[in-house]
Amino acid sequence: MNACLLLPEAFALSYSTVSGNTVEFGLMGNTPFGTCPLCQKASSKLHSYYQRKVGDLPISGKTVKLYISTRKFFCHEDSCPRKVFSERFGSWLRPWQRRLERSGEQIQAIGLQLRE
């Protein structure tokens, strides 16, 4: 299975596993830098990593779990109050979300159809 075809372009695939009713993907952002959400300045100096566990649409009836290795960067803008920030993944995955946007859109569409 070529998992790269199934993933949003904001991500690079690190690993994939299939076990039982679950498909797991290890992902990383594929940009060489992050952009500070406050001052909009780009930075490539890494601070650290942390892992986010995110849901996505099922594949062939199997639950999909995404483990995203999210990078933190230093902000070098002296006037910016934020000194460290996490990389952003655009509209695919907001900072507070626990599932990809396309999964939320499907849930919303089902809810609206049930309402009719």
C-alpha cells in the first residue's frame, strides 16, 4: 500500500503498520522551517519534538491512527513575545484538533444528512 497517496501533502511518512483492525502511520511535517503564529517569521532552529495522536478517516473498515512528530522551533524575532512555537499544518490540522479536517467534514456531512 502506498500510504503517501492517502496523506495530506503537509506530511511526510515515517512508518506505517497494520495490526488487527488498526492502521497506524508515523508522520512528520515536510517543510524545512516553521512559521511563528504571532510574528509570521520563519525559523529553522529546532527546539524539540512532541508527538500528537490524531484520528483520520477509516481505510477499508480499519481505524486509522496518526502519530505526528511535531517540531517546536525558536522564534528569533526580538519583539515577538513567543520564544518557542510548534509547527502548524495549515487547514489540514489545527493546533487543538484531534482528527484531520477531512474527518471532521465527513462527520459534519453525516450529521446534516441525518437532520433532514
